[in-house]
Amino acid sequence: MGKVYLTGAGPGDIELLTVKALRVVQEADVIIYDRLANPDILKEAKDGCEFVYVGKEDSQHTLPQEEINEVIYQNALKYDNVVRLKGGDPFVFGRGGEEGIYLYERNIKFEFIPGITSAIAVPEYAGIPVTHRGITVSFRVVTGHESKNKEHSQITWENFKSDDTIIFLMGLHRLKHISKKLMDIGKSKDYPVAVISRGTTKDEQTVIGTLENIWEKAKDLPTPALIIVGKVVNLREQLNWFQKE
């Protein structure tokens, strides 16, 4: 019976993979990876390592989460070193907690290896700080893609009236809905918004707009994409570095 390393792969740029994550990848007997993990990471694996793809994209899932949990468990019965490689960080909308609980209930040893979350890294590569003195002292990270099984939204939109930076993950297809909700609670139609597609990679694209027009301007961007709402978006003109290189 082996050990499972629930490992954050970071936001996309392979150089943002942590030293510890790289070590367990290199030692892995099997790597169970998702769509958002940079596939170049797999090239670091040792000869003979097995690869199992369990990616999800919108409504198209290779396996539902319950079956992914079982795949991880079964591989832990078979191999000594199991790496579950997850884009970003396992605990930031990565369902790492669910996978950990599943293993705990079956007496499988596991360890979490944090990954750099896209919620901070992607805006940073686009030249947008999530906090900035004199503009905002806090930020919120919100799912843009709630479970379809919930009758009522868990997002309390009324809490977003302040000038906190708001980062929506996985929300591109609900961008029009998100913009409308924020305007409904009183945010100006001219409030700044950025949408960053495939952040930290060579394919990164950033679109800047307002709550009123961002949906139209960003509708053709490819996923994965991150939405950032806040006055910090206006700093991009000065701080953009990655897309100028």
C-alpha cells in the first residue's frame, strides 16, 4: 500500500512548479493528472512511470469526481508513490479536500503539496496586483462555476459592494451573469474588469473592459480564463511585463 501526494502543479508556467512538487513527480510510480496541469511536467517523470489522465472541461469529464477518487485509491493499492497532479493548488477549487477525505476513510497515507494558485499568479503575470496600497487592502477568490446540483447560489453577491478585488475562477461562460449581478448590487457599469486567458503561458491573452462591455469584448477568449474585477486593473498599463517581453 502506497502513499498519495496531492500535488499542486501551479498556474501553467512550468517554472512555477515548486521544488517539492518536482521531486515527487520525479519519484512517482504513477501520475494521475488533470487538464490544467502543464503536460511538460510529465516529461520530468522517471522511465516506466504510468500516466493516468482524468481531466475535466466544462461539462465534458473524462471521469466524474467520485470515480477519480476511486482511481487514486486503486493506484495507491498498486504503487508505492502516487502523484495526483492538479492545476493550481489542491485546496483552491481543486477538490483536493474531497480526495484527501476519500483516502483518509480508506486508511491510505497522503500528503498535500501546495501549488501556486492561479488566483494570484495569473493577474501578476498580467501586471495586475490583487492588492495595492491606496486602492484595496483585500481580495476575494470566488468560484465562477457553481455545482449544478445546488438549487440556490452559495455566492452572497451583496458582500461584493466594497472595493475589494474580486477574482472569479472558471467563470468565463458566466461572465455576462457575473457582470449583471455586480451591477445589480450597485457597482458602476464603468467598473474595471480584466479577463486573462491561459495565464502564465506563452498563449496568455488579456482583455480589459468594464462591467458593461467585458462580456462582449472577452467572449471569444479560450479557456481556462480568470476574471478579475477591481480598480487594480487600471495598474496594468504601468505594470504589464509578461506580454511585453
